[in-house]
Amino acid sequence: MDIFLGNYSPDDQRNGSLFLSKATFHSPDSDGQIPVSAENVNINGDNMSWWIDKNTYFLTKRSISTTFKGGNIEFTATYKYIPGGINYMAYAELLIPAKNLIVRIHYFDYKKN
């Protein structure tokens, strides 16, 4: 699973550059999000999408649809931004239908002390 996560990490410069080189930028939606999507990013048939806030240019959501070890995988992550602070992955969901597996991770909001 580390290989899967590493291949699609938005924090890795190679992965981000590869995604952006294949990406199509769309007009902002009604929520002020700029959808960015690409196909065949790391392997043939994969799909990746990012949503970027049009005011802050921070990543707010991303989704990945691909195969890993012969099975389909769906990954979705939602990001939150703390003004004057960090942008972090607040919630993630990984679906592996062939194994009847759903993994959900929720990082509770960061708070200044």
C-alpha cells in the first residue's frame, strides 16, 4: 500500500509535476473550487482530480481511481486550511471493493494552544 500512496502523493514534486503536465483546468464551480483532472497519470486507466480553492490556491479535495495488485481502488481526501497556519488532510477514504474493504481516516481539527 505504501507504493500506491507514494505514487499519488501531492506532496511529492515528481508526482505533482506529472499530474499537472497531464491535467485539464476547469472553470471554478459555484463553491469557488477550481477542478483539475487528469487521466493516465501513473498507469493507463487511472484518473486523478484535485479541487483547488480559487482564493487561496490551496488543495481542498482530491480523488484517485486506479488499480493496485489487479483490483480497483478509489481514494478520496478532503483538506482543511487553518488561516495563518497549515493546509492538512482532514478526512480520507480508501475503497477496495475486491477485498470488501473501506478505510476511513479522520484527523480532527488542529487547534492553537
